[in-house]
Amino acid sequence: MNDKITQVISFAVLVESLVTYFREFCVCENFSFSMLFSIVLGVLIAVAYKLDLPEHLNLKSSIPYVGNILTGILISRGSNYIYDVLKSVNNIN
């Protein structure tokens, strides 16, 4: 499969998973401090340890830390969620 098509599909999977997460975060009537803490902690860990899932998928950003922040948000969802995202992305390749 064409490398650019794979990259676009990989980003589509990543964006869909992030939109789903934030929909849960914003739809509920009560503000969830635990979800906010989870997001902040995930981003902090991803930046501190230079974890960048899009870069691992050969999707390099010209904006610093975007990949780290996206990765941190995905990490904040937990291991099952990140496993499902990686499985979806790997099935594309």
C-alpha cells in the first residue's frame, strides 16, 4: 500500500480515537477531574520520556511536541485503549 495512504489512514484512526475520548469528556454534565488529571499526567509522561506515536509511524510534525501531546492523550486512556489503537493502525499496514 502507498506510504502516504497508510499515513493518512493512521492519522484518521488517531484522530477518531481522540475525538471519541473528548466527546466523553465534554458530554457529561459534571466536570471530571479524574479524566483531566489522567490527560495531564499522560501528556507529562509522553513529553518527559519523548514518547511520540505518530513519529513511530513515520508521521513527522513540523510543530514541536504535537506528537508527544497526542501520544500523551492516548496514554491517558489506558493500556487497553492504546492496544486497540495500535492494533487498528497495524491492521492498516
